[in-house]
Amino acid sequence: MDVFVCDPVLTPIGRYGGVLAHVRADNLAASPIRALIERHPSIGVAIDEVYLECANQAGEDNRNIARMAALLAGLPDEVPGVTLNRLCASGLDAIGVAMAFERVE
């Protein structure tokens, strides 16, 4: 498996109780996955794992958001997801963990 950071697609950033308060985190996270597949159609079949950072998970957001986002984005059921919460280091940690689990085929 190779790890790629292929395109800078970001989700909106809100504040506590703001306009995004009623948007589920997994729906929000599915948006950049769908955007990446739209921008690069061949990538959809190449995705074999989804690593996602999500800091300060609580309540309904306290689940595997990466898995749910992958499913909501239309990826196959076989594609697993890993959610990492390391506060400010979550994005960097997601890349590091993906590289650490690189499989030799």
C-alpha cells in the first residue's frame, strides 16, 4: 500500500454552536472524500483505507467517523476507516499511522 496526500480538500471550520452545529461530523468528513473522487475519478477504486483526524470527539461524534465518512462518500463496504484524535497533531498523526501500517505485498 502506498500513502498519498493527493489534493488539498478541506472541510469548513466552524465554532461551537455556529452554523455547522447541526451538521454531523461524518457527513462533513464525507464531503472531501467525495470531492477527491470527483476530481480524480481513478482514485475511488484505489482507496483501500481511510485515515481521518477528528479532535475533541464527544457525544454522537464519539465513534469511528472515518468509517462512517467512507461509507457516506460511497466507498465500498470493504474499505475500513481509522479515526485519530490527537488534538492539534491529529492530521500529522493520521499520515504517520498510515505510513506505519504500510503493507508489503
